[in-house]
Amino acid sequence: MTAKSFVDSIVNKVFEVHQLGENKLSKKQVLQAIRLEALLYFNYIWSYSEKISEIHALLQGLHKTNKEELNSIHYNLDMLAINLSYISSKSQLYKAVENYKCLENNLRLFDLTNLKELKKETDFIDARIELYTRMFQEEQTSTVSNIKTITDIPYVELDGRKIYINDYKLPTQSLVEPIKRKCDSITVTISELKESALKMDMLLEENAPHLKQSYFKRMHNFKLLGKGNSLYETSEITIKEVCHIIGMVGTGKSTLIHVLIYTLSQKNYRVMLVSETVKDVLNNVEIFQALGINSSAINGEKKQDQRIQKTIEEQEMILKENIATHLTGNCYISQLSEGEYNSLGTYGTEPCYKLKYENKKILCPFYSICPRKQDVRNLLEASAVFTNTYSLMYNFTGIIKNRGRLLLLEYAIDYIDLVIFDEADSVQETLDKLTNESDYVEKILKENSSYILNYTTKSISTGDMDIYRDAIVQFITVLTGLSELKTLIKKKTILTQFERINEGQWFSLNILISNAPFLSPELKEMLQERSKDLLNVAEVYTGEKRRIAESYKKIFKKYNVKKEHYLAVQFLLALAITEKYLLSLQYELEEMQEDLFKDSSIINIFRKMNGELAKLLPKAPAGNRFGFLYDSEENSLQIFKQQAIGRSAMIDMPYLKIDKTGKPQGPNVLLLSGSSYSPGSNTHHIARPVNYLLDALDDVKLFISKSKIIHVATNIRVSGNLKKKEALLKLCESQKHLFLEAYQAQGRSLIIVNNYEQAYIVQKKLKELLGVKVSRLIRDADVETENTVQRSKLNSSKNLNYKILVAPATAISRGFNIVNEEGHSLFNKMFFFVRPMSKPREIGNVVSIVNGVVTERRMYQNDGQEATKMFENLVKCQKEAYITWNKILRYSYGIEHTSELEKTNIVVSRLILLMQLMGRLLRVTDVQATPPTIYLLDAAFKSKTNVQFDLLKEIETYLEEEFTYQKDGELMEKLYMPFLAGLKKGREHV
């Protein structure tokens, strides 16, 4: 009997006996009670705790986070977390507790007042103990696909239509299973890498001269230092489980990646490289195919038209062949069925797995020759796989024999020998955000308003009013609900009656209801169950304000609401309606069949995480949450959904699957970055020991140290100024001579502002002041006009005629797009009009900080040999996650008054941003050239008093203190000393 059928048999037995009693639970509720009992039994065996709230920590998956020495207990907890995932959230856990209390005494193994004692007289006790033991020894479910490959058939069925294919001579198809990974450590010598570099140069010269890379020349000065108690020069790299390599700009990280992939491919290892951009993935595949390496590019399946737009270079009218091969292609079965699936917008939604023959699902007969699925087919046998962060988490493979379709992450765990993460600290941040989505509600609605307008236009032109009406109603209802919330949330009554909103904490309908003693049980039920009364209020939201007010009065009267609670109940009604109709709007968008609507951003916030991904990753340490946060500065609501520790997909990948003894079953992982060792930044710092450091040559270090970071004493403060536009215009006027000098000098200058609107203001003013051409960066979605450059096309704009470019800091980010395709910097001067700061209370940043705190804590926690010690550590971690979350979200007035944790995160994150941008400016081949200069024009960079926040001073203090740290001071000096020299060299004011 399988584990799943065993569960069903126990549930049926318990349900039959329970039906004879007074309480009436459904079979589903009995199942939840049984799952809870399995958790209680595991707790009983190890005698962990008497508190159900603490036992919850067993299901969070934190037991392996940032750990290397694992054993059978970790495997047991894996199985428990997988099999009991239905009660992993605290709300579901406590629902299961309530169900358990409704079971009769003879049906309960435990009295909830004493979890360390087993009741021997319970019905079916032996069978239940056997079941619960199996629940932490094996997985209950199987994911094998039942789709078959059938050949020699006359037709296939699609959407109820028969499509005849017997005229086509199609090749025989058979499902295959990729080669299993080698499961051992990997060692390569520097001499081996240099030999490979020479071969690679020769092959590219012969096969693809336009791809010439000069690998051997770049490897000539390659210097690798091992990290033990101190740094030492080494002649080989050993990659075992997680290997962390850091190195400043110009030390050869990108070269190492390519040469290592080639070397390992020659040794029959299979390697995956995770990059940040679509173009990186496609360019890498082109190089390695020219090198004769079997390669595959997995670049996402949806939004293909957007990917194509981002890869088209300036002045180009057509796609390059290497890009077109991967991003365009026909769906053959679509051509036989009126072309329904043949547009670029249907990538990822083709009917490959939806076809039937004689009522049985079959793989599309054209699959083995389909141009669209070439890379997916190559994946199963490729030696080198190139992908991006999003695809790693959410893309699926084709059908694998005896396995079905796997997430790319799961495929990497089972079949890849080495996964390389380039710019690992940035990937870490992205992974956290992918599994914990957040956005401003207003932004979501604004971005989707065009879809709604198109609904309206199409409904008018086609006459199909009913098809599109619902989406428009949902949209207007959400807008009204949001307006109501924002009007009420600033009122004193709301802040008084809902303390957590007053304190700046997150909230949801259920959270506020549970802390509102003035609500009657009937009113609570009406709000939570979304009853007819609530729907009646929602219906008038699309009408006049007078009707909305009347609907509120009816509720107040029917539920005997006291006058002092009118506004609070009105707020809860608006919140209930906003939550419900945002969700309904998602369903409407999903229902639409038009390509235009399939990629709506509203859906992302509500989409439940893939079940297989949820099994692999630890849960969000502060709890899986869905809710809102009010931003008083922006007068806007953030909506968010927390689900998992995304960074675990990278830093814990070898251990995401372990065997019964605790041995890791995943691939070796190589982390590479120039700023992933940054203690104090929970966002950027990777809490894994550094194994190697790529050391720069002395002349490169000298060149970097000659660069200048100059703070110009403008006395004009932009950041924190309510009149930012006026401040920006004053900066332009007061520093006119600087910009004129920059325009007349050799090279290009980049001006950094906070957003695209500010970029327009500064561009216009400088053009007027200087009488010369000034360009600005625009969004990819915006139409290019004279003197504008789309964001994704910036790094290919070397041939455009511009000397000064104005761009938002967020659009430049890590500086990838200010380096041209040859790897050289587009600019040699940079002017900061603002002190770029991320919003501390933005949920994405908060989540990343919480994840960083937890993963770092787990690295230093000694679980010992006793399971109870590990349990205590898990409970401590969970409590610390809650404390960190609440501390960051409290209202603070200026950086000066934030917590030390948050302040340090801000300081180190700004240091990393400046370093990354400076690193891109430093990408030159001639170290005799004039080093770049960064001008800091915003007076907010420095303080006038000891009380104010002085970013530059804080950065200097941080670095100087880290350099004296006994354990890793030498490491910090190698990475950051040249930057600090540049910062100090630029102290003189202009």
C-alpha cells in the first residue's frame, strides 16, 4: 500500500467512527486533524516541546538552511515538511488544531494539554503509528506524468477538433532520461584552465572569428588565492558542494567562468550557468556552440516578444541569427489548427502536452522536430546549459522518461554536476524577490489599465459586451476600494482602533478582524465569508458616492454597529472588497484568451508557488503572509505575498535534496561576485565562507586607487527635499561649469537621478543651459524619440552620438548596461544628483534583510548531535525573523533614527552600489589611461552636524573597522582598499 492510500484508509476509518458522535467534521477536516497528529507524534518521539506554536518551526524547512553536515534527522524533517505542507502556515495549523479538538477522545492520540504523553487507548493506534512513521520516512506523492508518446496515428485531437496528420512522415519519438550527475567534488588546475583557454582561442579563430575572446591572454595574469586562516597562492580550484569565489573588477571572473565550463565539458561534466539577462544567455550559447560544446539556452517561455525587443540592437531592423534561432519559430500543430498558438505571445502555452488520441493524452507528434522546443530538447543531453534566474525557478523541462516534467531547478539538482552563479549577490536578491513578491497596488493597476481599456475597445467593436464586462467591473471596484482605504487610513479613528496600522505594521483583513474586539461574531463572519451583505456593498462601488454611503448605513444598522466604530467597520468593508476583487480581477485576466492579457502583472502577486518548488525551499521565516503595508510618504499601499527563502535555491542547492543519511544529492555550486562578501548587508552578503579570492595585478590596483570619488560642496540637498524639482534645477545651474568641462573633455559622462521623470527634468535644463545635445534613458516600454535611449539598448549604444546621458539609479543598478559588448565602459565620468537610497520599508528589501538575518544566524548556530538542540535553534531563528520584520517596519523619522541593523544595511548597500558602478567605469584595457571620476553633488551625501547621517563618513568608518577584523580583514582589504583610496583621494571639494 502506498503512503497516500495508507493516509486515505486511516482518514476513512477515523471519519466513519467520528460520524457516530455529536461533532460533525467533513472528511477534509478529518484529514487535516490526522496531519496535525502526525506532527504531534514526531514531536512526541523526539520530546521537543509542549507548545504547538513552537512545533510549527518543524515544518518551516529551516533545518538545512546554511548547513553542510546533515544526518537522518534532517531527512526526516524534509519528509515531514513535504507531507504536511498543508498545515505549514500558522493559520492552517491552528485550523487543524480546532478540527482535532472536535474529534472524540477515543480518536485522539494526544491530549493537547500534554504533548509529551501518548494515549494508549486510542482507536487504530498501531495503524496510525505506522502511518505517522512513514510520513517522515518517505514522500507520499508521485509527480510522474501520464502523457505518452504514440506513433503511427492518423489524427490528434485539440480543443475538441480532429487534426489529421497521416500525410506527414513524422519521426518516431521516445522519451529519454538524462545522464545522472557524478555526485562528487570537482578539481581543476590553473594550468589545465590555461591549456583550455588556448584551445578556445584557436577554435573561435577557426570557427567564428567574430566571437574572438582572447581567453589565453586574459588567463596569463590569472592569480588565485586560497582562503584558510590566511590567504595563500594556489594552483588549483576544488569545488565541493558550495564554493565561494570573490574578486574585484578586472580579476578575470567572467574569463574563469567560460574557461571552466569548457574544461569541465571536456571531462564529461554537465554545467549550468545562471546569468542575469536574456542577451547574456544567448551570447554564451553562441560562443559555446562555436566551441563545439553541446549547449542549450533556457530563457523563459512567456513574454517572448519582450525578450526579442530587448535583444534588438540600435539601428537593427532584424534579429541576429543566433538570437532568432532561440526566440522565434513556428508551432507546427498550430499551423494545422488555424494558427491559434503561433504568435510570439503564446510561447510556453503551446499545446505540446494538451493533445489527445482516443481520449488519452499524448505528446505532440511534431515535438521532436519543433523549432520552438529545440532548446528544451537539447537540455536533456547538453553539456552546458545557460539560463537566467527567473527560468531556473519557474521554467519546466520537456517530458523526461519516468519523471514527467521537472522544474529547471529540480532538473539541475538531479542531473547537473556544477551550477555557476555569476554576480551571485545580485542573484541572491533576485531569488528572494521572486519567491516573495511585492508591489504598490496603484502601480499594478496603472500597469494594467491599458489591458482594461483594450477590453472595453474590443467589447465595443465586437459587440461581445458580456465577455469583457466582468473585468471592467472588477477593476473599477478595486479602484473604489483602494480610494476608500486611502481616504480612511489617515484618519485618527482608524489609527486609534487599529494599532498595528498606527505603528506602521503590515495588515490584512483577517489580521485586523482578529484584533478588533468591537466586532460581533456575525459581523466578523460577514466580512470573512464574503457574504451577500458584503457583495451588496461591493455592487454599489461602481455607482455614486451617495449610494456607497447608504450601503454602509444599512450594514451599520443591521449589525448594530456603534457610532464610534462606523469608520473602522467602513475601513474593514473596503479592505474586504479590495482583497476579494483584486483576486477576482486576477481570475478574469487568467480567463481571457487573448495573448495581450496573459502576462498581466496582477496575476503574479496572487499566483501560488509551484508545489514542487515549495517542497524544495524553506518557508518564509516570518511566516507565509499575504497582506498590505501603507506607505505614508507615497500615500500608497504595498501588497505582498511571502512564500519562501528564495536565496536557498542558490546557497543551499546541494542540500535541497538529501538521502536518508543526510548526504547531499544536489550539484556542486560555484558562487562568483565582486561584492558578495559584505558583512552587515543582509541583502548582498552571502553567508557562506569564502574559499578563493581572485587577486588583481598591482598595476590594476594602482589604477583603481587613482580614481576619485569627489564630494562637491554644493549645499543643495536633493534627497529628503520635498521640493526635489527645484533642487535639481539649482544643481544644474550651480554646476554648469562642471558639465560644460565634461562635455568638452574626452569620453562620456553619466548623470544619475532617482527616476525617469527626474531624468527628463535634468535633460531639459542641461540642454537649455549648455546649448548642446543631452540624452536620457527611457523605459523599454516607452517609444524612442530624439536624444533618448531605451534601457535594454544602452550597452549596445556605443555608436550613438551622445556625450552626456541622464539616467535613474535603479535603471543602471549594477552597471551591466554601462559596459559595451566588448566589456569596456561606456563612460569615464559619473555625476550623482541624488544620494541613491532604497526605501527601507519596501517589502522586497525587508524580506531580503529578514532572510539574510536568518541564513547568517543558521550558519553560526551549532545544532550539536542532539535533535532537541537543533529544534531550539529553529525556534530561536523563527522568533528572530519576527523581531527583525517588526523592527524594520516600525515608523522611523529619517535614517538617523533607524535601528543599527537597518542603518548598517543602508551603509553597506550604498557602498556596494557605488563600487559596482565604479567597477563598470573601470573596465578599460589601458591602465595608463586617465582613471574615472565620480562626482557626488547631492549635499545629502555628507552631514553638516554630528546628528545627521553622513553616508561617506559611515562608509569610511565601516571599511576601516572591517580591515582591522582579525579573521577576514585581509580579505576585505583585497576587495575594498582601492575603493577606499579613491574615496579618500576625492575628499577635496570642487
